[in-house]
Amino acid sequence: MTEENVLEALKNVTYPGFTKDIVTFGFVKDIVVENTTVGLMLDITSSADEVKNELIENATAELKKAGFEEINVNIKAPQAPKQMSNSVSGKNLAPHIKNFVMVSSGKGGVGKSTTSVNLAISLAMQGKKVGLLDADIYGPNIPRMMGLHAVKPEIHGNKLEPLKAYGVEFMSMGSIMEEGAALIWRGSMIMKAIEQFLRDILWSELDVLVIDMPPGTGDAQLSLAQSVPITAGITVTTPQEVSLDDSRRSLSMFKKLEIPTAGIIENMSGFICPSCDTESDIFGMGTSAAVAKEYDTELITRIPIEPAIRVGGDTGMPIAYHKPDSETGKRYQQAATQLWEFIEKVNAEGGADNSSVQPTTPPGVSACSTGAAPAAEPTNKNHEGCGCS
């Protein structure tokens, strides 16, 4: 009996909830065969006991059919999140992802998605296992920026395989919708979509998931903070006071949601001439440093206006990957290094925790009714008739 016999047998074992088998998924590891005795490890992404038990049972059955007599199937799975109820503990819908970074902005049009893409790619270029979630439901531009705007994700059972480019796994509403289609959704639908992006995408065991948020400080931000423990928050702004006013709201949101704040990235900060590489101050430079100090955080980096950034975003050739030696490419690399150092610091101090932002309303009870005054007792319990006083 050989390792090939083992793999051939296990191709008949589908992963619960999917149509793909565990060999194709790459879950079968550390096979040891000696005559009719076999031992192996299944390295899976689910922490659910029912999934583990079903896989052991089905794998054992298929190996017996193949002629093995002594079978030892071990399971390696992510640790299940310790959770009694949302009112007394944290919540994590994707416990196999080690860190979550929320990239936010007080307003749209400041280059938040461009920043998210180039940060994620820079982290991947530094050897990290990186995912990128485009949670900007109304303006999902990341598929175009990653060069896969016309590619649809594969479906496995009731889950989606993330797309991959530049060493980064990513998913976006733009990869699912028809191009140009408008989403007219209420806040509750956005919250549900974000939960599904975390739970129903086949993310690998990532070192970090970078999450490009919708602009503002609304339902999407609260839903994400309650769904997973955010390790680091980044605010993207431009140098103008109008943008900085909104950035203060974003930084204030991080404090209220108890999200560790990595700092500010100042976008469109100066202009680099493509002819002479001279950097000029046309819209302001470094103005967000004072805001960072005000909120006890730091200015991570300034990203200048450079034509190559726009070209890279439009053509799916991000500057961090295709022009890493450019001034902007170097600044994204430096920002990624600084971000990772902050993540390590947060984890060394005990890690992120979202227990304080969980809803405290008991299950099945309307939040609207919890603060209501108790109904008045009737003054005369023996009173007969219609109940009028």
C-alpha cells in the first residue's frame, strides 16, 4: 500500500457543505503508510466538532474500502472562539484569520481603496499571508485595481473561493454583481453582507485580512467591529481641512469601538513630477500630523500624487508591485512595515478584543422595548367592568 492509494481513496471524501474533495482542497497532510496501517493529518479550516467527526468517519470508511486495516486520522483545526454570549464575551466569525485591519475614511474620494490595495500587496511582498476584503458595498473598485474586474469567483457548495492576484486573496461585491449594477440597500442588508463575506468566503489561514470599508462611520463599521476583533484601524485622509474634519470622526469611531489605532495615511500629499521627480506642495503636505497627535496616534506615511498611481489603479497594475522602487512604492512598503510592527505590539499586549461593543439586548427581545417603563398596576384589582377609571 502506498501514499498514492491513500490519496486516491480520500478523493471520495468531500468537505462538508462543499462539492470539492479534501485532497483537492489540500487538507491531507503527513501521510505515513506501513503495510495496511496508515496515519495522516487533515488540516482543515473549520473548528466545528460536527465537521471534524464527519471527516474522520468518512475518511476512515474510504480507507477501509481501499484495504487499510489500521487507520489513524488526526485533525488540525483552528481553535474555536470562546464565546458564551455576545453580552459577556467577544465574537469572531473568522477565527482562522489571525489579524484584521480596518481601513476607513471619514469621507469618500480620498484614495482609501488604492491605499488598501497597495498596503495588502506590500504586506504580501514582505512574506505575509494576506487577504483583502472590499467591504465598500456601494463602490466596489478593488477588482479593477487588482486586474480581475471581469473574473467571477468559483462556487463550492454554498461558499465562494476568493480570487487571487499579486500574492493576495481578495473578495468584493464587484466580483459578484453585474458590472455597472447599482445596489440600493438598507443598513441591515449591508451588515448581513459583511457577515457573509467573513463567514462564507473560503479564506485561507491568513496572517492578516485588510478590510476596505465604506466611507463614513455607520452600520458597516459597527457590524464589522462586532463580528471580528479588529487588530488595527487606519484612517485615510487628504491634507485639506475639509477632509481632516471628517477624519476626526473616523478616529473618534475607532476610540468608541475600542479599535487600536495604527495611525493616519495622508493621501494626495504633494505632487511628484513624472519628468524630474521633484515633489511639490500643491494641496498641502503633512497637515494630518497635528490630527494624529490630537488622537494620540501617528502619521504613518504621506502618499504623493503621482501619475503612476492612477495608471496602476485603472489598469490593474498596482504601483506597490509594478514600481516598488518608485518613491510611492517605497512609502507603501514603509507603511506596511510600520503597520505590521503595530499589529505585533497589539498582540504582545494581549490582542484585540471586541467584547465591549457586543449588543447587550437579550435574544428575542426588541432593543426598542428594553428601556420602556413597566406597565402600571391597576389601582383596584377587584374593579369590574371595562377597565375605565
